[in-house]
Amino acid sequence: MAMDISVFEVVGPKMMGPSSSATAGMARIGSTTHKFLTGPLKSIDVRFVPSRENGYFSCRSHWGLIGGTMGIPQDDVRLRHAMDIAKEQGIELTYSIFKEPAPVMPLTVQITAEQKNGEVHTVRGVSVGGGSISIEMVDGFEVNPAATEAHLFVYADKDVAEDLKAKLPDSPFDFDQQGEKYMFCVSIDPKKKDELEKLAASIDGVTRVQYIEPFIPLGYVPHEPLFTNYSDLIQMSKDTGKSVAELAIEYEMGRSGRTREEIWNDMAESLEVMKNSARACIEEPIEPLYGYEVGDCGKKMMKAYEEGKLLGGTILPKAIAIALGIMEYSMSCHCIIAAPTGGSSGIVPGCILTVAQERGYTDKQLIESLFVAAAIGVVMYYHNVSFSGSNGGCQGEVGVSSAMAAGALAYLGGGDADVICQAGALAMKNILGLLCDPIEGCPEVPCIKRNGIGVGNAFSGCDMALSGVRSFIPPDEVIDSLAHSQEKLFRGPIRQLRNTEGIGAAWTPTGKASLKRSCELCADILLPKKEW
């Protein structure tokens, strides 16, 4: 399947906190399972890798998985009540653990959903970061459907590959065989679904055909990405005279088949969610899930700024206050925009909303700056960067977010494409190697306050670039070095530096002591274990 990412997987998704990977991504895997269901549910079992057995509750992963399987989207407040809703419907809830050798990726999960009529559907997927997902198995068949494409799932009792090629020549597919049974996962144009579904069902040996809408409904058409590296983006802007924001919009139009107006309106909605979270985090009471933090860091910072106690000028302290507050808001299971993750969701809005207030930038300019931030992240994706802390360290969350914010700020400051990419590179270099070390895997400590340093880093990268300072290492090479360090961090000899191993803040005596407290606080939301 084609490598593809939407700008709304970088500045987005719109989601309930606290974690894009461990909450929103899980809800999307659950929603994928829901698409295969044909009747009311009897039971849901959610399976985790062994390292997640004592921490699936830290980011409310099971809320996302259960809620998604019942059809609740990742941005719906009902996710907070998924277990209660399931119990009201008489759905039995359990969790289980993969047997060894377990999947390598720590955020691999498997959902087994049994319907009241006895029909069972199983989906295994991976939350790969930023709310994006990869599906690896459906109903026991190892297939890999692209998350943004529509598919026909064709079940057969013999190999019908040649017949599918003949009847659906423009529809690529992969397939798997289990015993004497086959499944074909066929990418299709959703506008032709009725016609193609009938053609597939008419093939001898086919026992069932099911149309499944995209798991991430952001549109998809076959395409070549408009840009995949910074050097091309810079040259394209020079050759066409178009801004990075406009090129990001054209990139999204090319990959999704959607109109410019639709894409613009979606980003405008993201800006409104950011504005709401920025307001609410300062004005409303906040209670983070665990209570390691009391939910007043942003308020304290803003109050101290207003009283003239701070030394960071007129913009930076306010930006930090908003970033801290939005992270606290996310940690209270409220609706935010991941940018690119829930664990770094305060940095981009903290930067651009504060600068807009100080300099009088319009909503149009802010929306354009969000497209610029998205373009910075899109290129990182094509360099194989992971936006997941557990898969590649906080350098892939706070690091990436601060680089995106630096690019957005440079755009607002009048920088051209080269300055924008330099700003992102300068910010990214400052945070290469930042490990992921949350207590109990929950983005509360040290993640809330780390968003503050992400804001400072973004302004640093932006102002250096606007002043003419350049990164000695070219921007594309900086991002290659990020991907390389993530590979070493996750698969190399120092893989213990990822968050499942108890390092950094989680390694300290205070961090270790907090683990027992977190388990006690979550005792009433744990699932019964199912052995298999």
C-alpha cells in the first residue's frame, strides 16, 4: 500500500486527551473494529503486549479501544464513559496479554469483538504515533490496508487473485491465506464501491464481500506526493512563487482529492479547537487524571506574568502558560488538537496564539501558519520519523512539535521557505536525543512542563532563522539524523531509553513511589484479565 500522510495527521487529529498514541490511536483501532461489526455486541476483549499490562490504564487506552469498538469517535466526550456505556449495554469487558514472542511495537493491540449472534471479529493494529494507526490483521488474516483508503475485504474459499485482477484491474490488493481460506484486501475508489462490490461477489469461490470506509477519513486518491523533503519544498516555492502554506494546501488537495475550501475549513476548525482549549485551560478548573500535577501550572504562569514577576518579555511567558495549560487540559481528558501528538499539544497553539495576540495576526494568517507547521511534519514522515514517544523518544513529540512551531512562527515573521525550514532544523537539532520518560507512561510528568521548553525552543529556532543564522547541517540531514537516532533508540543496544523501561523522571525515587499511587487511583477502572 502507498506511503501516505495527511496534513491533518500532523496538525491533528482532533481528540480527547491525554495521548494521541495511547488514547486517540486506540480509539481509531477500536473504530476500525466497529466497521466490521454487523450486529449488537456481546463481549470485547482487548489484548496488550506484556509491557503494557500494568500501564494500559495510564492513558486510558482501554477507554479508547472499548469506546471505538462501540462506534464512539476519538474526539467524543463519551470516550470518558466507555466502560459505563458498555456495562449498560450488557457487554462483557476483559483484557488479555499476547503470548511470547509478543509483538515488538509496544502499542500493538488486538481487539476481539463477539456479537450476540455468535459472530466474532478480530482486528490487530499498531498505534504508530500522532493518532495514526496501522492495521496488521483482520479476522485472523495478515493484511495491511492503508488507513486513508477505502477497501473491499473479499473472503474466499480458494485463490481468486487472477479473477480479481481481471474484474478489478485498477484496484491493487494484498492477501493472506489461512488453511484453505483466503482474504483479499482491495483498495478501491469509494465512488465505485457498489459496482466493484458486485463484481467481486460474482467471482466463483468468493464467500463474502464487505466494503469498509477509510479508517482515517481524510480522503485518498492515487498520487505522487507534491514534496517529501525540504530541499524540494524550498525549490518549489522559489520556482512557483507560492508560499509554504499554499504548497501544503496543494499537497493535501493532491493526496485527498478534496477541494481547497474543504481543506481550509478543516484547518479553520482545528484553529477554533486550539483557541477553545487555550481559553478553557486558563479560565476553567482542571483536574489531571492522576493528580501528580494539580492542574494550575498554566494559571500560575499567566498570573505571575500579569503581576510583572517574570523576566521573559511580553510573549514567551504567556506562550509557555498557554502550552502548560493546554497540556493540563488534555491530561483531564478534554478535547484538543494533537500537533503532532497529544503529549506535545500545547506547543504550536501556545506559540501562534500568543504571537497573534501580541502582533495582531488574523485568523487567516494563523490558519496559514498551521499549514506551514503541517508541512514541516509531513516531510519528517517521509524521512521515516516516528511521532510516538514510546517508539522514538520525546524528540519525536516535543522535538518535532517545537520544530513545527518554529516553522510556523518564522512564517508569521515573514520568513520565506528557506528561513522556515532553517527554523525547523535549528529547533530540531536542539532536542535530538530527548528521551521519553513519563511516570507510568502517562503524559503528565514530565510532559506538561516539557511543553514549556518546547515553546522556548521554537522561539529560539525561529528567531535565529529570521536573523539569518543557518543550520550547518542541512534541514533534510537534520531530520535524517532524527530518524537514525530513533532507530537506535528503539532497536539498538540502548533501547532501554524508551519509556517502558523506567528511566529519567520515571526512574527517580519520587517517580517510582508514584507508580503505586497511580495503580491505586485507577483501581476502579481496571479490566478483569482473560487467560487464553
